[in-house]
Amino acid sequence: MATRAMIADTTVKLLAPYDPRRLTLAIYNNGTNTAFISKDPTEVTANGWPIPAPGAIAFTKRDGDEPEGPWYVQTLGGTTDLRIVEGFSTATPGSAEVT
């Protein structure tokens, strides 16, 4: 499982690029401002899903979610500290995959 941190701000940033091997994606808002996430980079704060501080969201392919992305992030004001955890399949894309 891959873990990392990033700072989100008022600029649209790529939170997680498209990866068909990604089976899970969890995002924890460890900061003080609400972060918005979206698969559409054009209106992240207008149409994205808010993650309040503190708060979290998780996507699991097994549950029908789309963790493979791409996912974008932005705040309405200020910055916020995010923690990201991703789980990947070891199968080759296009092969039979156990989830």
C-alpha cells in the first residue's frame, strides 16, 4: 500500500492520476480547510465532493467505486494538508484480477 501527503490549495492539482491497477483510494483531510475532490478538473469546488477538516473519504473498486481516477483536488481558500493511501493490484492491466 502506498501512502503519501500533499498540500491542497486554491489551484486545481492532480491528487491521483489514472491508474487501472488502483483498487482503493483513501483521503484524509489533516488540515484546517475543506478540500474538494472531483474527476473533472474544470469545476472542482463547484461540483466536487467536499472533505471537511478533519474528515475522510474512501473509494473501493470492489464496492463499485472508481478509485482508478484521475482525481483532482482544490480548496476554496487557504491550504490544507491531505494524507493519501492507495492500494494497487499486482495483476497486469487487462488480465484476470482478484479483488
